[in-house]
Amino acid sequence: MGILTLKIVVLGKTATMEASIFKRFIEEETNLRSKLHDGIDIYTKVIEYEPEKRAKLSIWNVSKSFQLEEVRTNLYHDANGAIIVFNPFESASFNEAQQLIDDIREFLDEEIPFVIIGDWTYTFNVLEVPLDRILILDFAYREDGFYIEVSPTSDSNVNLALLELTRRIISSSSF
């Protein structure tokens, strides 16, 4: 069996997404990064989602300024899955994440698998209180998504998020 190619869009309020989460992928020899234009970076990562089964992920990381009506056609076109990043310390950021999922579904006129990432890069003050995880997990469950938290110091959960999303895409499609 050949390598599947999947397009994943990454959306969220943050401009630090690239620097904090995907930077480690750029630095690995097996990953490539290209710039479509200012505001959209495309990362490529090959993962093994099952023993001896691989998928090539084309990860479209979109800055907030480019999440506009005029770029949706190119951005969402042929997307197989989505990663929605939010600040787990701000309810407005979580609300925006929910709206982004609705927006993608409305634009594509279909359900696509998604992962919600709570990006702990935002934690600047140890006294900050994160949002209720039960609320976030309940939302992800009701919407048939997956929730995971990541930190800027470890990429293990980023790998887990990509693996889970890949498996969900494959199980929901006719690959």
C-alpha cells in the first residue's frame, strides 16, 4: 500500500502556533516547510499510523489574519481534517475554537474529523486558572472530536494529536 496524502488545516487565535508547536517538526530532517504566502505555512510530516502504514500530512498552518472569507476556498478545499488551537485560559478563545469548527463544517458542507489543542504556551503566570476541562472534553465528545493539551517544552502530545487525527480521518473515509 502506498503512502496516503492528507490535508490538515490548523486554525486558531494564536500567531505563536508556528513557533511554539510546529517548530520542532521543522527542525527534524524528515519534515519540510514551505510558505504559500505570508500568513500560511505548509508543513509536511510522514507518520506511521499503523504498523507499516504511513500517511503524508500536509499541514496548513494559517495565521489569524488570513482566516478571512477570501482565503477560505483555497484553505478549506480538499481538507481531510482540522486542528483547532485555543488558549485554555480564555473562554473567548475556546468560543472562537467552537466557531471555527462550525465554520469549516458549514463551508465544506460536511463533517470532517478534528482535534482541539489546548496550547499551554500561553501560560505566563502560574496563578492563571485554566478553563474547566470537563466542559472542553464534553464539547469535543459531543462534536465527535478529540481534545489534547500541548506545551512548548514537549512535542509528544503534538505527535499524539496528529496520530489520532490521522486515524480518525482514515476511519471516516474510504481509504
